Amino acid sequence: MRIDLARRAATLALAGMLPLMTLAQAVGQTSTPSSAQTWPQRPIRMICPFPAGGGTDFIARLAAKHLSDRLGQQVYVENRGGANGAIGLQALMQSDPDGYTIGAISDGPIVANPALYEKLAYQPLRDFIPVAMMIRFPSMLIAHPAVGIRNVAELIALAKAKPGSLNYGMTGVGNSLHLTMEMFKRAAGIDIQAIPYRGDAPLNTALIANEVDVAIVPLVAILPHVQSGAIRALAVNSAQRSALLPDVPTLSEDAVPGFEVSGWQGWFVPAKTPPEVVGAIHRETAKIIADPAVAKRLLAMGNEPVGSTPEAFAAKFRDDVARFAKVIKDAGIPLQ
């Protein structure tokens, strides 16, 4: 039908019955892909590369519910955890590029893994298209009260006075919190030894028990312990103070000017997904983020709603891939 309409327009134009501009418009209209106009026509899979119950999974399920309501199609979350997110990202890469598989991805696995793993089935800049950054989430530099420091300047002074005597807890080689601590160590010129734990819960237990001196952790994960006084908040790592803890300074204003690292979570689709489908997914995502009820829930968890454009997200994505690759190299973190 589209070809017949284009041929008829061409015939009329040659006969002088249709202006050439109208001919171009007619041909353009008949050849425009209809993917964005018809998407979605069936259920959508949202891959989360972490187990159910974590922060990435929660945001994915919140968005999936609202997308389902808006689109009239079921959006279901599929948890594909393992290998620091690599298993879920490989599944996303191998999916059809048709808009019916979306990755709900936090920054660590997709920006750090290429420089961290010797063998990786995917290359983020080649195999995925950034659609929209959903949220930014701040992390916090904290200490046990028994360490005897009240702010970042005192931590730096103590670490320089006793090199290698302090330790910090971390929950995985190469994840964003581990690399943020390595960035801070280099910016501050200090040496603090890493102690690995298997997750946020074991690390928090170790912090409260004074088995660990300091750590960088998600703000929302440690907030109740800060409020109870079991843990001392030194600084947040974001550009601005958190509304949940307005009296806690940023690391930049307290001791290390210009230091700013915020984690993020966003949507990705496989490479070769049509641009019009990418645009359609972004538009629906932006509408969800603009929903006051959704924004309220995100803010209550310490997250900053974003909803950036694909272009802005792609620029941030490229910068972070290069940034974390440099951190891994400078820190001498061995290939996994």
C-alpha cells in the first residue's frame, strides 16, 4: 500500500498535477517506520541484573507498574543476577532490538565491568543504547563513632598520620561504591585498606559492631543507623546536600573541592533498536518521572528523579565509562 501511494504521487508530480515538495512529503510519510506508532503491542520484559529485593530491583518494579498502567501492556521484571551484573547485561545484549526488552541498569555493571573483567561478552558503548537516566542516588562517607572523627578533614588528618592503619568496608570489587572510595583516597592523598563483604546488610552489621572504621554506602541504606547515632555521617558525595540529612555537608564543601560522585540507574535497550522506538520509550519514562506520586516515593528513598533525554544520558554514560576505567587503572585493581 505504501509503495502504491508513493508511485501514484510520483505519477501526479510528473504530470504537473502535484508539486515536487508535496511529492517529497508523500514519499517521506509513506516510508516512515511505524514502530513508534504501534509500540507496544505485546508485553515488555524489563531485565534487572541483580536479585529481587535490592535498590535497582525496587526502582525497576516501581517503573514497570506505572508503565503497565500507562501503556495497557504488562511490563514484567525479570531478575538475572550474577557476575556483578554481567549475566543480565548479556541477556539484554542478546535480546531482539525491538523495544520489547528494556534493561533497568545501575551504573556500576555497565560502566566499570569493561575495564574490570578480562573476558566480557558485551561492550557497553557498542552493544547498548542509553534511553533515559531514571534517577541519581547519593552515597555517603560514614564512620563508626569509636574512630573518633567528626568530619572528613579529621579523617584525612588521621589517615595521613597513621598510613594504612584505617580500613574501609566495601561490597564488591569494581562496584561504584568501591570505586568512589578509591577516587576519594586518591583525591585526598590517603591510604585506607579495603575489607570486602558480601552485601550491604553484612557491611552495615560490621560497621555497627565497629569491625570497620569507615565506608562509602548508599545514603538510604545507612540512614536509620545515622539517625540513631550508631553510625556517624561525615559527608555526602553528591553535588548538593541531601534533603534527608540537610546538616551533613557534601564532601566537596567539607574537604575535597570539586569531588562529586553520584550513582545512577537508567534504561538501556539493545543496539540497533529503532530510534523512533527509543524515543517512544523515553517519552513514557519522562511522563512517569513527572508523576508527583512517583517523584514523592523516589525522593523519600533519597533518590533524585531525572528522566534525562537519550542524548544527555549517552554523554554521561560515555564520560563515566572513561572515568571509571581510569580509576580502575590508577588503583591497580587486578582484572577479574
